Amino acid sequence: MLTNRAKFSIGNIVKHKHFDFRGVIYDVDFEFNNSEEWYKSIPKKIRPKKDQPFYHLLADNDEVTYEAYVSEQNLEIDNSKKPIKHPLIDEIFTRKKGKGYFKPSN
């Protein structure tokens, strides 16, 4: 049995390696758990394998906020220390400290 371990944790601020957005992780799937249609919409040259952790993000860029679903291989820690500007931050997390966000369960 293959057991995936998540490299990132809930509350980590990350950025996408190929697209211009950042986000805070609010949930983790230890393997792909989305639709086949969504998966095939990812450009083939950067389409990730399904057998790795995928992260749910409250994401932002300079123009919009949204929720994103991103594979581990396409993320890296964002060290900018800038807050994420998403309207749901205060509903999920209680505070920001240093490089991450915290909620009662983490």
C-alpha cells in the first residue's frame, strides 16, 4: 500500500511554480480527488501525476481572489511574508504568525 505524505501543512503560504498566484493551504487530499474533466484541462506538459498530495488553497494574485486545487509538485513555499488577501481568511484561520496562518486545529 502506497502512503503519501504531505510536504506542506494547513496554514502554509505557498506559490505556484508555473502560474502567478499565491495562496494559503486550508485542506489536503493525499491523492487526486477532483474530476477527470478538471484534470484534463491542465496543460499536458505540466499535468501532475495523480498519486501525490493535492492542496486546497485560498488564492490571490494582483487581480482576483479564488480557491485553487494544486498538486504538491507545482507548489513551493512563499517566503515573501505578505498576507493573503482572500475574503475567507478570517472564516477559516484565527491569525497570521510569521510565514503562516493558524486555526484552532493546527
